[in-house]
Amino acid sequence: MRHTRRQFAAGAAMAGAALMLGRRRAAAAGPETVKVGTINATSDAGIFLAQEFGYAAKEGLDITFQTITSAPAIVAAVATNQMDVGGISVSPGLFTAVEQHINLRIVGDKQSFSPGFGSTKLLVRKAAAKGSEKETIESLRGKTVAINSRGAITFYFMAKLLQKYGLALTDVNLTELSYSNIAVALSNGTIEAGSLIEPFVTKSLQSGDTQLIGGDLLEFVPGGRISVTPLVYSEGFRGKKATADAFMRAYMRGVRAYNDAFVKGVRKDEVIAIIAKQTHVPERIVRDGFLPGLDPNQNLNVEALNAVEKFYADQGRIRNVIDASKIVDMSFAQAAVAALGPYA
């Protein structure tokens, strides 16, 4: 036991020394630009806080935000090293890109479902709601139900919820709409149910037109936790190890500030104000809405990633299934935890 503790202490001391050396070199050379893709959503909070709270600057970095809303565009930008860091949804495109030898890698978590956190919800028109969830889902047979894409994890969750109550995807009229159009369609009765993310969830519920169905979607996830939007590094950025390590430390501190705010109440008003400013959403929506999970130690549940990949394969969205562990590189997160210590 003593030997193990001495080894840990020595490792921590070495990590701390490397961290200080990296900061001195960065300060001497001037800030290095890191190009990060965002969708300007609450799930980008770790990146926003890393910049706003000065964590990136302390690491000798200057984050340049690039707004990209299309998943294929993010994959293309990371694959061609036009973007250093991005969040890519757990989609068929993510697995296919790696299967086609595009050397992006998952390095952490940019949005996850975990106990108490999850900003993707399934809603039904209040006029269509029945006495129980089971009756409500069964009443959707033959009705129009919307998701944003069959290439998104909302497709997986909708299928699992229908399956729970004996319905298949073919038992409903499944249509693809943008989130904003799903919200409108729920309001005017064009569809009976749909999948939304924040801020559309809270706005829709506050309108009085809808109510939640599906309860806790984590019941459909092996291990009870999944990164629905993993953090990815481009091949070129992973090759710049010192910079890639520095970004992960800054990002991890931003993510921890987010968890401090919403779990412990530390600087909560300040964090809400920053998120509202960056996402152009009223502070009350951020405060009252359903929050995405951001893992403070950047852990990943590979078993859950494999389960979603298998679903896509069963739906004919993926040709060849690969082991998700082959597209994950946890070395940067592990180095950051060694430098900063594990988050309690």
C-alpha cells in the first residue's frame, strides 16, 4: 500500500512539473490558437467556461469558435484538420468515418446522459396524452411521430421507447424534422409526439401544449450513462500532444466549473449568465431547463457506444460494425485527471 501511494505521489509530482513547464513555454511563445467547433448550445458550456474563466489563457491557449450545425460538416472539418476539436453526435457517420480510416478519435465527453442530467426529451401533445405512459405510447400506433434524424441518437431512444410498450418503428409514421419544426408541429397538432432538445423542450412545455413521455431514457442505456456527443480531436491536433493535453486540462476545468455550478451551486448565476450569453437564450431557460451532462473526469461508457452502434447496424445505417474502443483515446483525459486530480 505504501509503495502504491509513493508511486501515485511521484506520478502526480511529475504531472505537476510537466504542467508548469508547459505553461512557462506557452507563456514565452504567446497563446496558441485552438479551432473548436460549436453548435452554440448548453452542451458547449465546458468550452465557453474554459475561455471565459481564463482556464484556456492559463494554458497558453486562445480558443477560436467555429459555429457548425451539420454533423457531416463537423466530421469533414475534423477529418481534414480544418478544425482541431469538435463534438460529434453518436451517429452512423461517426463510426463510418473511422471505419473508412479517417483518423479522428473520441477523447472525452461534450454531452452525456447521466443521472440527473439529459437535455434530450420525448414529448407528446397534451391533447393526445392518456392516463398512463403505456396507454399514451400505445395510442401512437398509426400516428405521426417526429425525430430530427434517423442518423441521430434520438432515433435509438424513440425505437427503444416504442419497443418497451410493444410497438415497432413501422407501427408509427416516423418523420424527420428540424427541432424548431418539431416544436411548431407539436403546437399545431401536425404530429402527435416528437423528440426535442433544449431550449425547445422547456419552451414547448411552458407553452402548455405538450407533456413529457418516456421518463428516464437512461433505462435504455447499458451502464446507465452515455456520451451522446463525444469530444473528438483531429489527427493533426492529437499529434500536437502538448497543446492537446493543455486544451484537455482547460476544458476539464471548464466542465468542472459547470458541475460545480449546477450540482454544488458554486458561481451558479455567473455560469448561467455566460451560457445564456453564448447561446443567445434567456437566462430563465438555462436556469429552468433540462441540463446536459458534462462528465468532470471525461469518462466514457464504451459499452453504451457499442449498443447504439449495433442498433444502427440493425437498421441498415452501418455496413460494418467496429469495436467502439478502437475509436477512443482516453490518454488526454487521463493525463488531465493526473494533473488536476479526480473530481469528487
